[in-house]
Amino acid sequence: MSEERWAAVDDYLAARLAPVDPVLEAALDASRAGGLPSINVTPTQGAFLALLVRLQGARSVLEIGTLGGYSTIWLARALPAGGRVVTLEVDEGRAEVARANLSRAGLDGVVEVRVGPALATLPRLVAEETGPFDVVFVDADKSNNPAYFAWSRRLTRPGSLIIVDNVVRDGAVLEAGSADPDIVGTRRLHDEIAADPGVRASVIQTVGAKGWDGLALVLVEEERPAG
């Protein structure tokens, strides 16, 4: 099966389950115009994230990795009235694109974009007692995924869902001797999840327009002790 075939199936499913939305299309256009990399989730993946938020009955979402705000729009739209998203972006230029996209989507009062390295922002969220969040979506630099998972555990509660994107990486996760920081970080993430007695987790492998990858779904069952 070719990647072209996977992408064609993605298009077929998106046409039925995630049809063209002018606001979302404008967000993608603005991201391209701003020079952002085309690494956002696909429409079907966005719809899947929104479905998970609804199934959780979530009222608060933390997103680590905003990019142009495409996935942020999907997450925020799935929330009930009064819900909120806090999304973290390291780059001010990308954050500006995201803010414009979110404003166009009518989500100014729903989404807060915080700019700066996530590993500096996450401790502040804990100190501010901003959480707990009902859903956390991690889609940032993969080398730091173990740390993002650790902070996500601090910012969630029993019943919360942590979602981590890009955890298969074309099968390279099998490469125990890899020196690629993204592979090292991804393998360490899986080890951290497996060693955590307070969660229950699985991974869904995915194929489609973004190739072969996967999503980790982690249900929090016990709070992680501080420290």
C-alpha cells in the first residue's frame, strides 16, 4: 500500500466526516502564507481530537505546541460554553499567526496563547494552579516528550486524558540505538508511560496524508505526587 493510497483514503474520509470548513481552510492558508511548516494535524485527526474532547466531557484543554492554531480550533470548538484552552507556543511569529486564526474563528475568549519554551511555561501553570486540565494534547518537539508527559501528569487529575502525537515515526521507534533526539525522546516517552502505575494507556497507529505514525492515549487514574 502506497502513501498516495493512504492520502487518498484520508481525502475520502475527510470529505464525509470533516468536510471543508472556511475557517479551518483560512487557518491553513494563513499558516502557509506565514511560512509555517505544514505539520499540522489532518482534518480527520482534528475531528478525532474534537471527538475525544467531547467524549471526555472536557471543559479545559492544555495544548503543548500551537503552530498556527489549526488543531487548537478543533479542540476549542469541541468545548461547551465556558470551556477554555491554554495553548503553548515557543515562537512569537507562529503565535501571532495562531492568534489571528483563532480570532477569525471567534475564539478570542476561549483560547489563551502563551509564548515561550513549554518547559518554562509548564512549571508556571503548576505554580498558578491553572489546572487541572481535562485533556492535554502534546504535539511539540519530540525530544522533550518525556518532560512534557511528566508536567502533563502534574496538570491533570484522575479521569483526565493525555494525548501525544507522532509516537510511531514511520516505525523508527523500534530503533533502540538511534541517536536521533526525536526517536530517543519518543522511546523514553513510551518507557515513562509504561513505568507509571497511575495511568492506563495504548497507542493507535495511523496511516494517511502524514504517512505512518500514531497517537498515544493515556488515561490518568491516579494523581502523580508532587516533586
